[in-house]
Amino acid sequence: MHTNMQRFVEKLEARGELIRIKEFVDPILEIAEFTDRISKMPGGGKAILFENTGTAFPVLTNAMGSDKRICEALHTKSLDEIGHRIDKLFHIFSSPKNTIWQKLSLLPQLKEVSNWMPRKKRGRGVCQQAVMQEPDLSKLPILKCWPGDGGRFVTLPLVNTIDPDSGIRNIGMYRMQVFAKDKTGMHWHMHKTGARHYEAYKKAGEKMPVTVVLGGDPAIIYAATAPLPDNIDEYILAGFLQNKPVELVKCLTNELWVPSEADIIIEGYVDPKEEKLWEGPFGDHTGFYSEPDWYPAFHVTCITHRRDAIYPATIVGVPPQEDAYIAKATERIFLSPMRFALAPEVEDIYLPAEGVAHNLAIVKINKTYPGQAFKVMNALWGAGQMMFNKTMIVTDGNVDIFNPISVLEACAENVFQTHHICFQEGPADILDHAGKAFGFSGKMCIDATRKMPQEIIAPFDNNVYSEKEAEIFIDQINNIENICSANSLKTKNGKTLVFAGFKKETPGDVRTFISKLKNSTYLPSLLGIILFDKNTVLGHFSYLSWLTLSNIDATRDCFVVEHQRGITLIIDATSKSLEKDNFNRQWPAIIMSSDETIKNIDKKWSILTKLPFVHSPTLLSKKQSGIQE
């Protein structure tokens, strides 16, 4: 079993899951561009260890970016195996215990749970073998990932804080922009535990001790991203995953405790009395640049590290990236707790990479009564980080929720009246650029379950539509003003999903377009119409799915059109502006590499790796967005 990053790297290399890059690759833009190409290879490519970074530290990227590597990171043969372990524990502890012998039978399980608790040790840990007498962040290979970034960012930090009132520890992952050799920003969102701890220290008028951990056992890195309740220590989850306690040592300049086997420790504090820093922008996991804003300053008081330390980093941007596999682990691991605590009828859940974790959830349930899909919707939207979900599709039966065509066919077959789609408003991830307000957005739930009699308000003509009807409609739509191009995706039950390039000039153009559609004889043959910016190339389904999910506020951009044979959903997935949409926030740019960086990696490719040449993913983004070379 690996207990640190060094052993993890050895295992990956022994299994052919690692590329070593011995030539110099610049942490400024080049490491990100190379990683982006590798991570988008089929199956997630390989982990990459950049050994020559211009510093004393190698950089590891894409470490958990495949099914095999995320399992290796979490000490398991399959992610579902972890879910089964949790399921078994819930069953053991929740089943009735009537006799003393039944209660005593829990003792082995209680002992097992105690073995997951973090343990403090005296003296220094391996993570404190070397101490920088003068802490200097410039000695670390901190990356600038994308040309529009505000600077260099620590992208995989485990930020350790303690609630000053309860003493409960939290380990969160919040990006950190470097401002000086001993100062960074601390980008904790208003919904996050770190931000709540900050407010508590501010109220008390005290400085907030903060320690940032880099590296160590990858199970600890994952635990920092997991959607745990506030009162659950992330080191307990890490102990559960590695089936042994995380060993902690005390920091040198504050009272926090950190994993002994970590690679790099950055100790310091945040002073709530100080003015905040203007932080960002940053090319984020949404595939867009997140807006700059004011965030607290983190002051570094000490940096320690292993003698053989590895600097871990993750690259985020247009999906898929490494974070898709981390999200998949969460999807598999937390299915059992979700069923146990919230919705026992849930059979499975899928968070596609195109939904960047919070934009789309596809949920499969065991339906036994009318309205159950919306009951599940309310339960999930009220639970932890699922409150950020913008679009949910609920299915049942034999629907393969991991197959987008199967899900579309379930929608085509089972969504035929207005009340089968529910719209609400609520909290949104602050990285959601399309919401009508910062951290607030419309949400949509599509009930694609088979309908019971009580859920059919009026008689419904569920005829199968011919492909010819849809083809005639596409000919018609091309003649409508504002439409620049059209493409379609057909389901086997005869309904068609249409993609259209749309020339928008005024705020009322989309509604005018919809009013014209209502007169079309062939509208009933359509499952939906999705409108994109006029230059968008309409041929890459995954890319179009990501654009759609990213660019909508459901209550503003989704329209249900009723007709004599059911409903058709029309979605405005265009970018928004003040002039054309009365949208008063800045619409962000899609993340792309610079031409110079692309050329540099093109030239170095054959020197860096023996893998077949891979073109920059930026070229696809430019093509799909209609950007001319």
C-alpha cells in the first residue's frame, strides 16, 4: 500500500500509467498545455511527472485522471467497492439490535472505525525534513495554466483550518494566487467551510491560523474535495479509504496538525482585519475564466518539505480533465450515503463530465408512486453541494443513464406535458457565469420516468414520428430569420433534437423566434431545439452539451412550447450580453491556449514523449466556436 506520493508514483510507473518528462517544460503555460493534450486522450491518458521545472521540485499532473489511477489513488480495485463498504456499514449500524449479543457483535466494526481516526505523533514528520529559513514561494514550481490567468496559482492545495468555536477541523481545496514570495490569495467561496471559519475569526477579532498541505497520500487529496458534512473530519475519510489512520504532526509556526507523509507544508495565517486582495481571473474547471473578485490574503510564515518532495498540480479547463474522474469517485462513493439519508429510491446517479460536476445530474430511481421524481429532486437540491446542481433528469426502468442517447429517448418517450418539467430558483456555484445573479440561478428538473395515470392531466397523442417530418422542419427552420445553420440528433422513437446557430441582435429575438415556431406543422416531431451563437460549429455533441449546460439559467433560457401532440423544449444556449439580453454581468471567455504556447509544445512533442502526436485541444475549441485561424 502506498502512503505517500513517492510510492504512488512508483506504482503508476510500474503499471505503465506514468510518463516521465526529463526535458525542461516551463511551469508558465507549457505544463498546462502538454497536460491538457494528454488528459484528453481516450481513457484520460497517463499521469505526467515533469522532472525539469527550473526549480528543485518535479511537478506531477493528471495523477488521478483515469479510472485506473483514481482507483489506485483511493486504495481500491473499483469505486463501487468503496460504495459497497459504506453500504455494509450503514446496514450493520442501522439494523435493530435487540439482544446483548447482537449489540456486542458491533464491537469489531467499532474497532475498525476507530482505526480510521487521525493520530498525532510527537516530533517532526517526513514533511518537515527541510525547512526554508526564509519562506519563498518562488522556489516552488507554481503554475500559470492559461494565458488569461491573473498570475501563478496553487491548484491542488489542502487548506487546513479550525473552527474557533467548536475546534472542529476542515480540509478544503481553494485555489491560491501568488502575489509575493510570502503572500497568496485564499479563494474560499461564500458557501465553503473555510469561509465560515474566516467569518468566525473576524467576529472574534483574531488572526486565523491556516496551513496548506501539498501532496502526500492521494486519498487525502481526494478527501479534501469530498462533499462531507461540516462536522466530519476529512482525515477520517482518508483513513477509511486507506484503511489506516492518517498520521499527523504539529506545524512549526502555528497550532495546526498536518499529515506527516505530505510533500510540502506552507504554514501561515489570514488576518480578517486586513483589506482583501483583487484575485483572478482564473481558467476554471467550468471551461471558462472565472471573474476576479476580492478575497483574503494568506501570509506565509514557514515552508517545510520532504527531501524528495513532489509538487502536485491539477489542470482544469474545457472538459474532460482530471477533475472528471475525481467527480466520478464522488458519484460512486456517496451514492450509498445519499440513499441512506435522503432518497432510498435512488438506484444510481451520473454526473457527466460535460456538466462539470454541478451543471447536470442524471438520477435513476425505483418509482412506486406519482410525483416521486420531484420528491427526489427536492431531496437532492436540499443536500450539501447538490444545491449547486442546475439541471436534473430523473429516469427509471431499464434506462442506461450513462448513455446520452438512452437518456434522450427516455425524455422523448416520457416527457409530454408541461408539468413534467419543473423550474425553480436557488443557490448556484459562484463559478456559474450564466446565473441571473452572483451565486443564484434558475434550475430545471425533467421527469423522464414512465408516467402513472395521475401524472397525465389530459389525453396525449404519443404517435411515433417519421424522420421525414423532422427533415422537413429543419428545412423550414433554415428559412427562418436569425437562423444561420442547423443540425440534428435523432432518437429511435422518432423524435429529433435540433441544434441551431442563432443570430441574436435584440433582447426579444429568442421569443420572436419561438412565436414563429408555433405555426410549424412539424414542431411536434421535435424533442427540443437548442440555440447557439451564430458561428458555433454544430457537429461535436459532447462540446455542444458542455456549452448548453454552462450557458443557461433555466428560468430565463428554457422555454416549454405546448402543441397538439405534447411539448417541445427550446433552450437559449447563446452567450449573453447587456445589449442583446439585458444581462448585466461580464460574460467570460472560453479557456484556450495561446498560439505561441501551442507552437512551443508542437516543436517539443517528439522530444518530450514517444506518444503519437496529439493536437492542442484549443484547436477544437476555436473550430467549434467559429474562431478563424
